[in-house]
Amino acid sequence: MHIALLEDEQEQAQHIQALLTENGHACEAFGTGQAFLSSVLHRSYDLLILDWQIPDMTGIDVLQNVRAQLNWRIPVVFLTQRDSEQDIVRALDAGADDYLSKPARQAELLARINALARRTGPESERESLQFGPFTINTQQRTITLHGKTLTLTDKDFDLTLFLFQNQGRLLTREMLLERVWGLTRDINTRTVDTHMSRLRRRLGLNPDNGFRIKTIYQRGYRLEALDPASGEPTVQPEQS
């Protein structure tokens, strides 16, 4: 998994990074809430680990920002010295999925992370996914619209699957390049725009079929489910 760690004590951060890396995860550490949010809101992570007490804001503030601005259920673990029942309840009520007190036992931390990964694993593990009139078969790598198989390239399929799995979420061009193309954020992003334009036509993304790809100026794209009567989003999209 690709994990973002918020920890202002450098020695602690290095220790956790080493533990996670040794066990097959990629981990990026951040010492301030602003640096953490700047990366998390523009890149793609599978799990977040938050400390509570950091220099510029609290871990609760960071969590609330994440839940308010990202309309998807990325798992969040608190790892902090605060261990009162009141603190634990507050973190869980704010949207945390798990809570560990420092110093965390290594085996327990890894077990909790692995458990969250199993519970929140991608839907792509299922063979058939249904999104309105669209059916995505992840084994055969086919997409049908109203029962008719669409003609798509392999990259079109990967991009479509990622869009539907993250509908309602703002996806930056850098994030799409990283997760769909496996490229770094330094690559020219026009290839994303080209594929998005083509997908709109090939998938028939319009109110009649219940979905649209909305371009968010200077940010990226968002796949929105639409109400067939009004043509408007069925849920309030995340903030742009």
C-alpha cells in the first residue's frame, strides 16, 4: 500500500517508515499538517496515519479536512500518545477508522493496517461491478453499456475503472497519471485530457446514461452520478 504518515518527530517517522517499507509498503512522512494535506489532496494514497499533536494544527483538524475535501473512504489510523477514552471517541467520531496509542507494538500496528486494507480493499477484486447501465468485468476487462460491449483500449479500461471506483471524488491530473499510467507528476498531463475527451464519447457519459465527467478548472476531473430527471448530481460532490 501507499501510505501517508503525519509525524513531526523525525526519529519516530523514520522508525515507522522503515517498519512499513520492510513489510512491503511505500510510506511518505510529513512533519506538518499543511504539508500532509497538500500532498494527500493532490496525490493518491491507500491509507493515512495521523499523529494528534503536530506544530501547525491538530490531527483532528487534518482528519476533518480530509473527510470534508475527499469524498471517498480512505482508511485513517490515529497513532498518538493521547490515550484517554474521550480522545479515542472524538477521533472515531471525526472519521478515524482505528486508534493506537504510542508506543505502538510493531506487530499490532502492521496487523491493524492489514486489517483495514482487507476491509477497504478495492472493488476491482470483484469480477463484476455495476454502475447504473454500465457493467465492468474486471477479469475479462470489458465494459458494457445497456448490455452492449464498448470498444476500449486497455488504458481506456483502466481509466474508466478508476473513475467509477472514485466517483464523486476530485481526481487531479497528477493523481491519474500516477495511479492509471504509473508515471510521476512531472510528466506532461495533456495525455490525461486527451483520454478524458475520448472517454466522454466512447462511454456515452451524459444524463441519459446517468453519469458525466466534469472538468474542474486547473485541478482535474470528477465523475458524477446524475439524476435522470434533472440531470444534476445525485449527491453533493466534494469541494473543488
